[in-house]
Amino acid sequence: MLKAHSEDQVSSDGDSDICDDLDRRPPPQDPCYRCEKRVYPVERIDVGVLFHRRCFRCRVCGLQLSLRTFHFDQENDPDVYCKNHVPRFVGTIDGDALGVRTALNAPKVTKNNEFRGSVYNPAWQFNTSALDFPNHRDKNSRTSLGTYQDFEKSGVFVAQSVLEEKQKLEEDELYATLKTEKKTKLERIEKELEIEKERSVREMIDGFEQLKKYKDKETLETEKRKLEAHYRKKKEERVRKLMERLSADAKESVSKLIEKHSKEMLVLIAKRLSVGEKMEIVNEKDEPTTKPERSLEDMSQPPPACPPEVKRSQLFKSPEEFEAIDNHVFNIAKTEYNTFTDLVKDLIVNCETDLEKARAIFRWITWKDLNLLDIDESVNPESPMGLLRGIKYGTESYHDLFKRLCSYAGLYCEVIQGYSKGAGYRPGMRIEGNKFRNCWTAVNITGSWCFINCNWGARHVKGQQFKSRCHNIGEDVQKFYYKCDEFYFVTDPEDHIYQHYPDDPKWQLLECPITLTEFITLPVVKSPFFNYGLRFSVHYDCIQYTQNGIVVLQLKIPNLLGFGYTFEAKDKSLNSSRLEGRVMLRIVGHNAIFTVAPPKSGRYFFTIYAKDDWNSESLQSACAFRIKCVENRDAIKSPFPKVPFFGPTPMMSRCGVMAETHIDPLVYYSHDDIACTFKLENRNVKLSYTYKYYGPWDNEIPDFQRYVFIKQRDDNSVTFQIRCPLQGKYVLSILGENSPCAEDGSITYDCLFRYLIECRQPGKDKRPLPRACHRWLHGTLLEPVCGDIPLDKQVTFRVRAPLANDVALLLGDIWFHFKDIHDSIWEGSVTTGKQPCKAKLYAKLDKDRSRFSPLIEFQVK
């Protein structure tokens, strides 16, 4: 028996097991409504049914809920939801509907904390947002601090140029100070080490002379070289630590300076716009009250951090909406600028909203490959390269640059510090200290804070094969380039929390913030997961325990996607061949279901990859889990057939074929034959199949293809009869071809649908079935129903063939013609010979031609 691994063991890489205490497996009493595990009083949430606190999430989006924010739907599908996904009754309302008139006439509330429930405000007051229409905010509304035309009219750009010159002097002074400090400290280290080295050399020589141990000069020189090498390494180590400390201090100093400069720029914009509005009011004939004056204090201070009032889908449906802005930014990126004022002025010239401004800046940073900049320390700050020197020096991050540009555009931006599940992080790893520290940005767009990450948005590297003339023929060169990852432009908080955990909980922008422990227990989810529209069917923790030897993970998919996966054992001594066939993927409607069956007790890492182009060989990491198997040998399952997936392929819809029965590709067989029916939208599609046995028993059956029979086919459907002669696993692949035959008459078939048939009890009838030919249409085989015909026996054949003008059987070299009895039923009695041979049933389908087409094939044996 295999012993279960101890849960108290800590892994060598420190990733164990902060989640262990959260994943105990107690007896099933007081079960959680969501995970069906026991709920202890300390973690209980009771809303009529019991939930763990970590399971008390929206069923649709997985958002953590509280007793104040949850909605319970008992009518449709009983479960808890957030306010955005609770099922609603569809009806019509108008201005006279109950409560709506009150909501419309209520005074408008401008601050978020005035209508978000709290001790001081029970959130029962009505306001205009009470109607909660899907698009209650107009995304084309004016920007918070004005458009390009407002800036131009109020003289903002001119004032920005003056302020930027002043700020450049401060920045130059800071960089000069940092450079001097660096030089001074390096010289100090070098001087200290030189003195220490000389003292050590003198002590060594004095010691040698006193002991008279070494008389030859060669030995002394060798020892001196060793000593010099020792101090050289010591110097390198001290210089490395010094540079790390100086780099951290420089980043902090530059970040503080950018924060100061950004506030100054926003205050400047607010002042200029306030002056411009006052002048405009004075010049107008209307009363001043028709154009209210904005508060300078309100305009220069960012709004408080709180959950956004709108979702990304309400701001824009697709990045294609920004095509005009993106094309403009691409042209701007080809030009080098000497000032941020001129750069931002050209970037926002066509922008009318905060969203468009943020988009222009985001695309400029993600499009321009800033890592290719070659900047010398003596570069002129007034030059185009001097504008981005902080990026190249490493003292300024993408986030600092984004914040700086946002301030020039009149956008509030905050750089947020925290932890990220980035490169090197694996499910369940501990997060502590400086490991996995990161930062990102949030921008205030039309009154709501939105996450935008230029660094991760520009880091997505793609590879493309191309031929190079300077290399040998046939040699492939890998070209790398940056591609914008759209997920990081306005990321919804409930999606953002899978990757980033801020030090300040308010910057989670969630109605109910989660703890660091809860953040660790979330699965590792990458941007392709959201870009492809994937969602978890239920909430999953990052660590999944096997039950009855398997773990089942289900993803909701918007359309048919290509998937891949990796399954690794934490125990590197485990032979990789034992991990093959341990994952089964099946596509069932809009669900991708992964079944993982570890080969033994232990810990494993499971990563899911996805792609939207089936012809592409490039897969992108979507999500990852840790699998723990703590069960004994009796629960271990046998491996699955080594095939990529089970279910439909894109070729299925192209051929006009759709599964009518057995939509789930996992089919269980017990004693009786299975009939799988498909609808046909294209009557001319050519169909075939392959049928393979994957054990576990040895057998002498030469051809399992004979255990599948196209029982019926007409213009609208086709039915396959499937038989399992042995216990075990079978794979049935339905093949199709919708294009004309090749010149040589050959047909190339593509897989349309793949079944996994789990035979628990072999068929009562273990005889093979007949084989249907391509012309077998609108017919029914009445007898014999077995594919093997005994030798030297009188056998009666009956078949219903409505399209046939004549039916005959070719037995060896002899033809036997049948009689049309009634209702298109053809019958004939044939005596089989004493020699094994094939018996083919033919039909004459065209009365004007003498050609017979094959329908069904039997074996005489």
C-alpha cells in the first residue's frame, strides 16, 4: 500500500503550505452549500443555508461577498450572487412605476461614500443610480479636467511648458546628486579595500619571514595572487550590495519626485481651467449661475479609493472601438519628443474622454519598446533620449512614466504597492518579505478608479518564424516583439485580484476585500484566461485534493477553444512516463472539463493552456493549480487514452454536423449497444470513423472497427451503433470531409467529434457488426444484424432500401439478386460456401445506369 504524504512536511522551496489549514477534510456534517464540506462555527456564514467565508462568493464571477452585499436567488437556481449577476425578472417599467418616480426625483449624490452602506449611512436612500441600468454612465461624457480644446483655450499647454522646465531642473539636480553619491561611495569602498589589502599583505610577508617557512619568491607571489583574488571578490560583493541599496534609494527618490511633480501639474491644470471658466462666465451674457464654478481643491485632489461604479464592459465592448486612437498613437510613437508637454499634447489631441486619454497613453507606452533605448549617462536632458532616461537607468518604472504622463493629461493616477503572482510563482507558494513584490497603477476614469498596468500590458512576447538571408537555407530565426495585452487596460477588480494584492486593502477596489491568505488560496490565473472569456464554473482554491482518485476542474468557455495542459510531479524522481495519460479533457457544450488522475499519492502541478486558433501551435498559459493526492493505492485510477481531448472540433460546425444525443463525450457502456445520433445540415458531407481499444486487457481481436455500424442515415441525421466486446476504454472518432475528392479520388478526413467510451460490462452480444459503405443512405438492415456469417449455411438477407432499383449480394465471385417484397424491403436467401470470403450488399441506385454501388459488407467465416 502507498502511504499518504504527511501534510506537516514543508517543501524545500518554501511553497507549502499556508493553505493546508484551510483545506482539511472533516466529516460531512453541517455541510457548506457550495463545497459540501463541514462548516465550523468560527468560519460560518448562515443565510438560511451554511457557507464557509471563503465559499461565500458570487456563483458567476467568484467575487467575495458579505452579509451586506450578497443577493440570494431562490426562484431560478438557488445560490448567492453579487449585485451585477443576480438573476432578474424581465419586465417593463416606466416613470410611473412604484418607487421609480421617487428615485428619479431624489437629489443626485456625487460622492460614492454617501450611498455605499455604512454605520452612518444605512444605504436606504434613493438616488439616480437606484435604477441600476447596465449603461447608467455615459462613456462619452466630458473628462474630469477638460479636453484638448479646454487645455488650449485656457492656456494649459503654455503653462505646462514653463512648469516642465522648472521640474526638469529639479530632476537634473536629483540625478546629479545620485551620480555624485554613487561615485563617492564607490571610491570609498575601493579605498577601504585597498588599505585592508595592503595591511593583509604586510602581515602575510611578516609572518613568512618570522616563520622562515617559505624561502622561494614563487611561493610568496602565489600567495599574493590568491590574496588579491580574495579581495577582488570581496570588492565585487560589496559593490553589488552597494549598487542594490543605491538603486533602491534612487528609485524611491525618483518616485517621490514624480509624485511631487504630478501633483504640481494637476494643480496647475486645475488653476488654469478655473481661470478660464471664470473668464468665460464673465464674457457670457447669461447669468453666472448657469455655469457653476468648480472647486480648485476638488479638482487638484484625487477621489477616494472605492469600488468602481461601472465595469469594463460598460465602458467599452471591444478594444476595436479605439482603432482610430490606436492608429494615431502609432504614428505619434514614430516621432521623438523633447518635452512631455509636446508628447501628451499630440497624444490627446483627438481625445474627448478620460477613457480615451488613458488609452492613448497606455498604447504609446506598450507600443514603444523602451528596453531598446541606448542612453549614455552624459545624455543631454533636453534631448529626446533624455526624456526617458529614468527608464533606461532603472530609476523610473513604466508605472512612474504612466503616472507622469497622466498628470500632463489631467488624469488622476496612483502607483500601488503590493504583491503579485508573477514569474516564478506557483500555486500555494508563500508570499512574504520582498519576494514577489510589485507595483501597478490605478487611473480615475469618469469618477471610477480603474486598474491599468502598462508594464505587464507590454511584456507579452510572441515568437514568429521567418527565413533570414544571412543564415543557411532552412535555418529558422526566432523573432521577438512586444504585443499589447488588452487585459491590462481597465481590468475589473474581481479579475485583477487573482494576480495582484495591494498593501492597502482599499486598493483592491472590492466591496468586500480579501485577506492575504485568501489571496494565496486563489488559483494562479493569467491574462489569457480572461482574454479568451474563460470563467470557473464554481470557485476553486489553488490546492485541489483528490476524491476517489481524481480532481475535476470545470471552465466555462464562450466558444470552442483549443486547450493544452502540463502535469508535473513535485517529486522529480517520479518517472515522467507515469504522468502520461493522467489528464482527460472533454468539451461539453460551453464547458471544458479537466479530469486529473494522479498515478500515486503526492503533490503535483497542473497548468492549463489555451488558444483561439486551432491551426496555431502557440498556446498561452491560462491558469494553474496544485493537486494533492492523499489517498491509498485502492483509489488510484488507471490512465486515460493518450489523446488531446474528447468532444467536438471546429471542423464539425464547418461540415454542418451537430450531436443530437450523447453531447457529453464521456459515455458509459453496460451490456447493451449504444446509439449515437448526429444532425446533418449538409446532406452531402462524407462521414467515417475510427474505433480503438485502449485496454487494459490483452486481446486477439484484429479489427475493432467492425464493432461500429452506421445503423441509419438520411438527409437530416445519422446514427452510429457502438458495441464493446471487452471491458475497458475505447475511443471513437467521428470523421468527416466536406470538400470534393482529390484528383486521384482519395478523401482526406478530419476529426469532427471524439468519444471516450468506458465499458464497465461487455456487451451481451460480442459479435462484430456489419460495415456500412459510403452509399448506405435511407436504408435499414433487417437481417442479419451480425457482421460475421457462418460458413456453409443458408442465410436470409432482408434490407429496406427506398432508393434502390435493384439489390444484389456479391459472395466471392457470385451475384445473388434479391426480390422486392413490399415497402422497399428486398429479400434474398443465400447459401454461404465453405471458403472464407467477403459478402457485399450492392444496390442499383440509378435506373438509367447498370452500375451497382456497395452498401454493406459482411465477413463469411
